[in-house]
Amino acid sequence: MVTLGLLLYFQYSFESNLLFSSRLLKYYSIAILMFPGLIIMGISLLSYYRLFGGINPLYIASKTASLDIHGIHKYVRHPLYSGTLLFIWGLFFIFPFLNNLIAVVIITVYVVIGIKYEEKKLIETFAEVYISYMKEVPSLVPRTKKSKKKGS
């Protein structure tokens, strides 16, 4: 929270330079980055809501953790992060100011580092099941083609 607070302070503490201006790029970023990012985030949040039963965990003891490898998780291991990164990069292309670029790069680095720590915990929790899942499914960017198995 402190890092987010500092980032927000930075965002609004001074006027920033416009790096480029392109209406076409703005429209493309909405269509290619922001809109798909919002859809992916929505699907992910619905999946997490279904998995954790809404607000039940707030007042009911949690059940044993299970690894969700269905739905959107068949394509990427961290779809909420993927959608968020698409969305914030889309925002940058709509508002291409220097302070926004710095913020987006910081958030991207933060997410990539966070994934490393999160995956260590997931390996501790799910062991070989998660390691196998990591080998089959990419972290943030889905593969365009299924990779061929050796010997096929």
C-alpha cells in the first residue's frame, strides 16, 4: 500500500510532458489492449468469486485450497495480471505522458516480481501439480499454437 501511495503521489505531484499524440493509436489501444484487458479481468474476477464462494470466506472457515486449471486458467496462469497489464498499457497509449510511462513500467516490474513470489508459494502448496501446470501453461501471455510434445 505504501508503494501504491507513493506511485499515486508521483502521478499527481507535477505536470508531465506528452510523449506523442495519435488518435489512431488511442482507438487501437482501446480495441486491442483496454477492452480485452477489461474482459480478461472480469472473467478472472468471476472465476475467483466462484472459486472462493463470494463473501463466504469472510465469515466461514476456508476449505482446502484447490488449484483452478479450468476456464481462462487453461491459457494463462495469471489471467488477472494479464488483463490488468493490458488495461494499464492501453491507458498509457491513450494518455501518453512521461509520468504515466514511468508508472506503467513500475507496475509491470512489480507484477513480474510478484508473480515469482506468488509462484513459490503455489509450488509449496500444490507441489508437483503446480510444477506440471507451469510447464504446460504460460504465465501471462497465451501461446498462439499448442506446443508439440516430444515424440509426437
